[in-house]
Amino acid sequence: DDLNDLINVVQQSTVDGYNQAETVYDSSGNKKIIFYKWSKFLSQFFTPIPSILKQHHFILSSKNIEKVEIRTFNDSTSKEINIAQTNSISCIKDTFPDEIPAREISLEQQWTYMKK
């Protein structure tokens, strides 16, 4: 009837252990998982990929982070596009996005989940 019980249920829900429970905090209350504002951060350096929802293949390289190779289908011709904003890429190595603080679930929300 506590978080550890829920973790055990998830861990034991598959024979081969495919389901793994991850909690934001460990049993001592220390934060294990940190969320970052990646969209806000990356929008400073990169432009959105046009028609991204129509694309099915993306090839990225750490050697050329300004470019992305896209393909609509597996057998389509690939197209390389520049997604870098002008003169901004050189700054990306020295910065990191802001953290999104984890919010605790209110007692009202907890009761709502318990009733289901």
C-alpha cells in the first residue's frame, strides 16, 4: 500500500522483467531523475525541422550538428537540411537547459488515483 508495493507490482508484471519502475525520488527522498526544458533550450540554437510529422528517418551526427538528414520513407531519397540558427551553435557546448522541478501530487490527486 505504498510506493514500494507499486514498484514491486510493476517489476513483477512480466516474466522476463521487461517492465521496470523508475521513481523520481529514491527511498531516502533524494532526486534520481532530473527533467530539463529541452524544447526551450534547443530552440535557441536550432530551427524546427519542416514537416517533421511526415518524416520517418532522421540521421544526426555529432561531427556535423548543424545538419540533419531526413527521409519520408525507408526507400525515399534522403535530404540534408541545415537546422542551425545563425552563429549560435558555438555556444551550445558551454550551456545546459534549465531544470524542471518535480511537483508533488496533491492529497486530492492522490485520493483520486486511490479510488480508481
